[in-house]
Amino acid sequence: MTSSPFEENVTLPDQAGEHVDGTPEPPLDGSQGPREPAAPEVPGAPGEAPDGAAPSPAQPADVTAEGSDDRADDRADDRADDRADDIAVELAAARSAVAALTNDLQRLQAEYVNYKRRVDRDRDVVKENATFSVLSAMLPVLDDLDRAREHGELEGGFKAVADSLERIVAAHGLVKFGKPGDEFDPRFHEALMHGHSPDVTTTTCQNIISAGYLIGERVVRPARVTVVDPEPEAPADDDRG
């Protein structure tokens, strides 16, 4: 039996969508082929990867929390640094204020010490001047006592009064000076008479007319004395022989 040429290469479908040889027939709507079956859904919370599966690219919640904590720590560190800087500035200002107050206190203390010394010195000067004035008025009385003693008239109760008076003025710092034979010193002696004597080698007090008195280093009255100088040397004769 002769076959028809149209029977070659003709394949009839065995079932809907398939040829007899098993090759799938393309769909009539022009799509590429039958759709793949959808993957079965795995139970679990949305966004969570199933057990054994790789995590999704989204950051986990704990990583986000750690980032927030790090930013909070950075802000806290910044605030702590700012506070430390403020404290350092306040401390420097306080130290500067303390130094200024210390300098003021030291200056005031020095001024007070100088003032106290000046007041004490002035008080001593006032006291010395008052003593000087009173004892100066007593000098004529003391001169009379000395002359009475020289003439032997200072006896009995009068002698006791004289001794008591001399002790009182001595207790107030009055010192008596001037004796025959002292070297003449114009700071402490007042020469009333002047002469020469072969017995001396320098200007010497010969007689004490009235004693001198001191209060400390201050001369209340110089001693009134007569003085003698050494004899002048005779001019040598010229040898003409």
C-alpha cells in the first residue's frame, strides 16, 4: 500500500497538550510552556528564615539594637567630654580666683605687718620722748645731789632719799657718764675750759663740772668738762756750727 506524502512527519496528540511521542504541545496563548508549580509555603513568622535556610539580607533586630546602643553611647561620651571640658574651664577659673585672692591676702597681711611695726615704733618713740622730757627736768636735782655728795652733805635720811631717786631714774633708762681721765669725745662731752698738761698724750677730760646722761643711745645732756691737751713740742734749734 502506497503511503500518502501527507502522512510523513505528522504527529497526532495523544492527550490534550501532548503529542503522541510525549513532547508537550505549546500553549495556544503564545506562552513559553506550562508553568512551574509554586513552591510550598513554609509555616513561620514573616521574614524569618526556615530552619537550616540562609537568613534574608535584611538586618536582624539585635544588630539594629546594637547600632542604636552604639549611637547612644557615642552621644553620652560626647556629653561627658563636653562636661569634662566645662569642669576644666570652671576649675581653671576657680584656681585663678583663688590665686588672686591669695595675692590680695598676702598684700594685706604685709601692709598690716608694716603698719603694726610702724605703730610699735611710733609708740616707742612717744614713750622715749616722754621719758626724755621728764628725766631732763630731773637733771638739775641730780646735779644738786652730786654736789652735796662731793661736799659730804649727803647724810642720814637725805642720803636715803637721794639713793632712792637715783635708782628710780636709772630704772627708767637714764645712764650717768663722765669721769676724770676719760678721752674727750665731742659727741658726749662739752668742753668748758681748755689747757695743756705734760701728763697726757691726747685730749683728756680733767675735771667733771656736771655729769652727762644717756637714755639708750640718745644723749640727754653731754658731760660738762675741762679738758687738757698734750704740751706742744718745742721747735728744734738749728745747728749752725
